[in-house]
Amino acid sequence: MNFIFTSSKDNLYLQMSDMLGRKQYLFTIEKNNYELFSIREDKKYSKESMLIAFPFFELIEPIDLINFLWGIIPLKFQSNSDFYSDQLNKIMFKTVESENGHLVNEISFQINNDNNEINLIIIEREFDMEYPHLINN
């Protein structure tokens, strides 16, 4: 799925679209609380359903996703290598040099207990841009 987002230090509003460009989901993080809303079905998902759809939230906190999208690897995941792992799971990072320094442009979550891999690839960032239509008040 493709997505666009607007974010501040503590908040994230992310709109996901399918391959045809149709709006599918609105994902919000506000002060480390998160929710997923289906635009097409007009319904809010439970936290349990979100973990099924996005199992990487078993490995990270919502604020970590905000940091990743800003291009930052949170301190708890930093080491001398490009990946973080525990006994069952692994998170790998790829960075790219930009006018704003080195930024994370790809995060791979390998969730071994389910033998899943989820790749989050950031193709383009527009700093200092806002998409107020994503913020649902």
C-alpha cells in the first residue's frame, strides 16, 4: 500500500491507499495512542485487529514509527550495526544521504514466530509540509 502522512513530534496522521489510489485506511498516533480507521468500511479497528494487520507493533511503540518516518532510528534500536534483533525478531534499517543528513529510508521487520516480513520503504519526504486534510478532529 502507498501512503502519505503528516507528523509532528508526538502525532502522526497517515492515510493509506490501495494500488489504484483509492483511500483505504487512516492511521493516527496521538501522544502514543493509536487507532486505525477503515475509510471504505467506515469503521474503527480494535487494537487486537491492528496487531493482526500490523504485527510490527509487537516490536515497536507508536512513537518509534513516528521517528522512523522522520528518518530517525530511536536510541533503543541503535547499535554498531544496521539491525536490531532479539531472540525471535529482527528490525533492519537502510539509510540514505540527504540534504538533511543520513535518514532511514527502509525498515524491514522480520517476525520469526509467524515467519513474516514487513518492509516499510520511504520513497520521498517533504519536510515542512502539512496535509491538514489528514487530521481528523
